[in-house]
Amino acid sequence: MSTRLWPLAVALAAAPFVVVLQNRTLAPITLLAFAGVILAGLRAGWRPGPPPRLVWPALALLGWATISGLWAPELGRALDSVLRLGLTLALAVLAADALRGAPATPLIPRAAALGLGLGIAAALFDDLSGHALRAFVRRLNEAPVTLAFGLKNAASVIALLLPLAVFAPTLPRGVRVALGLSGAVVALLLPGESAKLAVLVGLAVGLAAGLAPRATRMALAGVAAVLILGLPWMLGATLPRDASALPNSAAHRLLIWDFAAERIAERPVLGWGMDSSRAIPGGTGRPDAAMRDAFGLTSPAAAQWFAQAQLLPLHPHNLALQVWLELGLIGAALMALLLAMVARACRSPAACGAFAAGLVIAMLSYGAWQYWWVSGLLLAAVTAGALPARAQES
């Protein structure tokens, strides 16, 4: 068995459980896995080959992000983000290339299944025990109410990685069915609406890819490109104008998106600069009465809740909006091209399902450059490429 598979296998076995305890550990776990794969490959005689076509739009996007730092509010933050992303991407590309020559074994699917099983069990125990597990590792005698929100991140990682095991044909069918059912149930129980939707979409797309692989890939590429390029301009017609029936957190998300769309329209071509979301003018302001009225948020309870809410806290919680906001039309076009190429490169139901789950979460939750989350996406991508050949089309 090739030793270069083991660093990735260890990361997959550990990541879901460790993320339940602390989500930021996903970045170092991923980096160590990639570095381990590369070193093991070099010792086995592997040498880097020509970069895949996917690298070029990614490099162009990073290059444009670097240039946009010139007009970003914080040049240092912009360059730091680009360097982090560039380093992680380089390691991911090299690790994927090193794994390409490794002999096919069931090690990777088994490691993914083990890690997901541990992560699902830990997340369920923590939720049912009033977050005793996560309070224990933080040396807290009593779990604060806010500790519950951390499980959203664990649910997102489970949703992202779940298709990689559920649609791995080298695993016994019973294991795959059990993982799919338990992962879906736990995601539905845990906080975080985006993870709930991502689990369902990821599994559905994986099933569709098993029946019609080429059509599924093309559909994913088209949907991703349309969302990235068109979402800011579709919001006006699609955002519900009566959010009174929604939870305050969901209604807040609508206000954030509405505010971000307005700022995008002010600088649609160049954007406000890389990683500028947290410093957009007016972003730290509160929704005024007119904005709340426009969304039907007129109750005294809503007024009290939104008095503490910012119009743009850190980022728009939407990949398309953040790319447009910070990098403008040029960045959006490059991101759309990159995602479309990634979707078309998904050669297995597992890869298609993971791509769909990641896209759902990216459009509803995290910052586009949030380091631990980007690390998780790259971990999923490298894993999809390392699945045994029987899981892929010829």
C-alpha cells in the first residue's frame, strides 16, 4: 500500500471529529496532510508534472485579488489572505498530483467513513448532552448558550465530506447507507440551515450523477456560473419583501444581502478590493426603521433584535456576493470560470455530491476566503481525486 495515501487518510479519519471540538483545526490538519502526501511522494520517486488546467483560472483570480489590494481598505489584510490561499492551493495541487500515481486501494474511502462516523457520533453526543463535550475541552464548568452555534461548522464539514464516503463503491453498501442516513439525521438535528440543505442537495446530486454523470456535471457547471455571475442582479426580484415570518437570523441574512447588493452596484467592475467586506462604508451600521419596514420587520421584538445587528458583519455570508463586492465583475468572471471547470472535472458521483454540498454552504454561510473553510473545500477536492478508479468514469 502506497505510503503517500496515509497522510490524507489520517486527515480524513481525524477531521470530522476534531472539527466538532474546534473548527479552526481543519486548516492545520489539511496543510499537514498535503505536506505529508508531497513528502511521501518525493521519497517514492514522484516529481511534479505540468499543472492541471484548473490552476490557471485560480492563479488569475489570486492575481486579480492581489491587484485589487491596491484600492482595498487594508492592503496588508488583502495580501495576507492572498498568500494564505495561494500557499494552500499550491500544496493541494501538488498533493493531488502526487496521489495520481498511487495504486488504487480502499484506504481513502475507509478513512473517510471512519472519520465521518466519529464526527457524526461526537456531534450527536455533544448536542444531546447540552454541549458537554465541547465545554469539557474548553475547561468550562457550564456550557454557555453561544457554544451551540459552533456545531454549525461541524455540520457543514459533515455535509461536505459525506458524499465522498456515501458514493464510494469500494465500501460495503450497508456502511454507505448507514452513513448517509445518520449524516442526514444529525445534520437535520444540529443548528445551521445551510448544512441541512447541503446534506440533502449533496446526496441528491450524487444519486443523479450515478444515473447521468455528464448531464449532472454540465448542470452543476451551469448552475455555479449563473449563481456567481447573476446573483447580485437577481436579488431585487427574488428576495422576499416580507421577512416577518422568518427567524431573526434568517431575516438578518436577507438584510445583509440587500445591503451588499447596493454596495456592489456602486463599484460593479473593480469592486472594493480584496477582503474589504469588513470595512465597507456603512457595514457596521444598524438596519434603520425604513429598511426594517421594507422587509416587514415592524414588531417591537424585531426592532429590539435588529438594534444589535450590523448591516455587514465581517462578510456577506454568500460567495457570489462577496466576490462581486470585493473583486467586481472581473473577479466574478474568473470565479465563475473556475467553478464551472471544477464542476466539469467531477468524474464521480462522490465528487459531484461534494461539489454541490460545498456550493450550497458557500452560498449561504461562510466568507469566501475563510481559511478553515477553504481548507476543507480543498481537502474534499483532493480526496475526490484520490478515490479508487472504480468510483470514476474512464
